[in-house]
Amino acid sequence: MGQGWNWSGFFGYLFNPYILSGAFTTLWLTLAAIAGGLVVGCALALARLSRHGWLAAPAHFYIWVFRGTPLLVQLIIIYTGLPQLGLKLSVVESALLGLILNEAAYLAEVVRGGIQSVPAGQTNAARAVGFSSAQSMRYIVMPQAMRLIIPTLGNSINGLLKTTSITSVISMEELLRRTQVLIQEKFMVLELFIVAAIYYLLMTTVWDVIQRRIERHYGRAYGNASEPVAAATADVVLEQR
């Protein structure tokens, strides 16, 4: 335990298996939360767009609650509050549930915004040629909405890679938590926090490259004009039918 910067300690923990395992936990936690949040978020978005109040109102209330309260508070309620109601979850289950429920509220608005960006006339035209609501959504609306959804979804993944650090408050063994454990043992505060920062930066940078490739793919696929795309897609589907 010395004063000042410890180079040997910094490089010694840069590839430490304990830290690497924490980074891996951060990765799978992010992917699982995004996958679960997207499923729940799509259901919420469709409910919000429903003309039936009994579907739209609960979805709106859910989004209002989870977007209006901090994730930290939600995690604490799930981990320490639910056991008082007879539902006890493990640390991993609590962290995953909290991240999914919170992310779903934001992704629901992303999906809803993407769907509503498609002119209603295209849906009406699809229905006029015999498409069902499901077919209109699948072949006409979603291909165009995805061009707006994908960039925001990518940003959500980037943010979630860092937001997972909040789960350390309930002792989730992710990157930040493992960094804090080592700091308590080795007393190398700056060195270990910079190691953690490097890992976060590496993960978000890699994802940024992947996201740009995905965005270019969708940009090539659908171009700048949505109307011709919708018409071409409708022609293909009509031929299949």
C-alpha cells in the first residue's frame, strides 16, 4: 500500500481474470436485459397504440412509473421490498428483472415512435389490398419503422452497458462491483477504477462499430424514401399470396 500511482498494480489488474469475469457478466447482463426489454417493450408499444382503453391505460401507467423513477430505487424495491410480500429473488434474478422492466419502458416509446412515424396512408393502402393488421405491421410498417428504431436501440445498448453498474448496489457481481471488491482489498483506488473505465470504454467502442454497421445495412436496404419501399414490399407479399 503506497502513495501515488502504482504502475505494476495497474498492469497487473488490466488482464486480471476476476475483472475479466466481471466484464463478461456486464456483457451478458446487457444482452439479456435488452432482449427481455425489447420483448416487453414491443408488447407495451402495441398496447399503447391500441384503441382499447383497457390495454392502452395500463401500458401508459407502466411507462409513466418506470420512466419516472430511478433504476436504483426500482432495484432496491425489487431486491428488498418483494421479499416482504413473500417473493424472494436472488441477486441475479433481481438485477435482471429490474433492468428488463426499466429498459422496457424506454424501448416501448422507441418502438411506438418508430411505428407512428410511418404515414397512416400506407397502412390504409395495405388494408385496401387485403392485408390483415398483422401483415400490414410486418411487411409495411415495421420495415420502415426499423430505420428509426435501430439507431435509438443501439444507443440504448450502449447506455445499458454502463447502466448495469447500478446493479452493484444489490451486490451483483458485475464489473464495477468486482472492481470495488478489489479496491477494498488492495487499496489501489485510482488504478482499479481506471482499469474498469478502460473495460467499459472498450465494450462501448466495440458496440459502436457494430451499431454503425447495422445502421449502414438498414440504410442500404431501405434507402431514403419510404414510399417506394412500402410499395415494393407490398408487391412481393401480394405475389407470395
